[in-house]
Amino acid sequence: MPPAKKRTRSYDSAKTRAAVLAQFRNVREGLLALSPEQLDGPTRLGEWTVRELAAHIAWMVDSVPHCLGMPEPAKQELALLDWPFATASGAGRIDEHTRGIDSSDLPALYERTLEAYEEGIAGAGDDRLLPISFGAMRLADFLVTRTVELVVHTDDLNAATGLDVPYDRQALAACTRLLADALAVKAPGGAVEVRIPPYAVVQCVEGPRHTRGTPPNVVETDPLTWIRLATGRVDWPEALDGARVSASGERADLSALLPLMG
């Protein structure tokens, strides 16, 4: 796991808390429109059905009040920029837990999760440490990771069902920025400028550092394409061929660095 030496971007905690709630509500509204047959349909996530994906999304939000209800760890162990690289190690455990969630009544599950989330964060400070499985983490940081889970899996849900569940702007921004910063951690340097308007610009990859004018190596894409690249939903050649990414300069090939999350 690469060390998070880069200075962590600042996030507005109040906006992040609200973004998690807003995106979860968006997902809930989309799910209510699905028939039982659609809920039992396939997704692009291995053998998971839409129902299992929906249960997983609820768990990702419920993990906040669940961890807040546990004893606080003595010290922080995981920085925000470490989290994207830690997730792959938990894939098997996450799959097993998701399949064990009772998803027979999704509206009730989502209602309980909403209530628990709102009640849990109401009196919790940003620096409260949570005992998540990858290591103790600040609440404010963990909430940023929830925007990643929600946005990525909203995209999975839309792809599986044909729904057009909207993306809360703040959730999409936080998700985009965290994954962009993770790229800069994985490949530190200033030779390539990665632009994801309107949310993020980062420099990465070792080599000659750009100082003025147009950078010689530029990658530009939209937020959802970037998120799909960073999480392995789309590969680099596919994005280039579909004109969803523009890459100019001899160092502007990010294929060896992607995906960032397994």
C-alpha cells in the first residue's frame, strides 16, 4: 500500500455529511421503482444481483452508525488517502457479508439505515475515530469514503437496471477528488496533468515538471469516466477508443496505473 505522503485535500464536513444522506436518498427513490424481477436481475459485479447490490449500498451507509456505536480506538491508523489502496484486501469479506444481509424488504432496510445514519452523525465530532476493518479512521475522512461507495455503486445500479438515479453534486465532487488524489499518491510527480472538470486537477508521474504554459502531457476526462477508470469499470483503451478520455503527450498513458481500487 503506497504511503499517503501527499497533503490531504480539505473537505467541508457538513457538506459531506449531507451529500452521503442525499445520495442514499437518491438510490432509495430509484430502487422503489424496480420490480421484483428487476431486483433479481444481474449486475456487472460478478454474481451479485441488483438486490444484493442494493443491500451492499445500505451496508456502506449503515457502517457509519455501526462504527460510531463501537468503542473508540486509541489512535488513528488509516489516513484518507490510504483508504483507496486498502479496499482490495477486503473483497472476500465484503462479498460474504453482503450475501448475508437480509434484503427481502429493501424499503424497510433503507428506512432503518437512514434513521440510524441521521441519528448517529448528529452528535458525532469530525475527529471521532471509527474502528473500520482497515484501521482506525476519522469520522470526517470515513464519510468522504462513503461518497465513493455511493457514487460508484449508483453507477453500477444504473448500468444494471437502466435507471437514471441522479448524482448529488457534492457526493460526485468528493468521490472524484479523492480518486484523483489517490492517483497522485500512487504515481507522485509533475510530468502529467490530469484534468477532471469541474472538480479536480492533479499532477502525477515522475519526469520533467511543467512550470508555465500548456503542459506537455495532459489527460482530461469527465467525472464518471474517471471514476469508472479508477475503479476498473472501464479500461484505458476502451475509454480512449470511445473518446471519453483525451490524452496528449508521450507520458500521458495511465493504463499501467489503473485501476486504483480493486
